[in-house]
Amino acid sequence: MKDILADLNKEVGVKGSMVVTHDGVVVTSEIAPPLNGDQVAAIASNSIKDINAALGEIKANAFSKFIFNSTFGKMVFLDSGNVYLVVALDKHLNLDFTMLAIASAGRRIRSKGSF
């Protein structure tokens, strides 16, 4: 799975990526400086848990894709079976073409099966 993340990290504007369970546990990560892998994991874990908890309160299903924009960058969370693909991106990136690469990586992760 690290090879999928390494390939994805070569895309323009991608700063790093990781695979996280629906409970927020990091399965594998390809996060390099200047990003702090522990901080990205904490943001990803808390975001996944909080968003899905809020959706559960209104009787909605868990999310399939979520894009988080901030002043320091973007994060994409993509449901990839029983895990989420989390991708950290440059804040100025136009997501149109990069989303194709992210979706492809998500399908490859989904095809790997359960974790």
C-alpha cells in the first residue's frame, strides 16, 4: 500500500498521504517534512470521527468524500472500502486533475481488501 501512496505523492500539489481506518487509526503513511506526520494523523483522525459522528446524529451515512480547506492547505478524505485515503495538498492547487489521481489511488487501495 505504501507504493500506492508514494505514487500519489508524485502528483502536482500533493504534500503527503495516508490510509486511516474509519475509527481514525493510521494504517500507513507517506508524510514527509515539512509536514509533521503525527499532526496530520491527528487532524485526519479527529476529522473522520467528528464528521461521521455528526452525520450519525442526523441519521445519515458516513461520508464518501470530504474536502477540508484551510489557510495552510487542503485535505481530501476519500472512502476506500473499510479505510479512508487522506491526502494533504497545497492550498493553491486546483483539484480537478488531482482528484482523478486521488480517486484512482482510492480504487487501488479498495482492491487490496480488508485491513
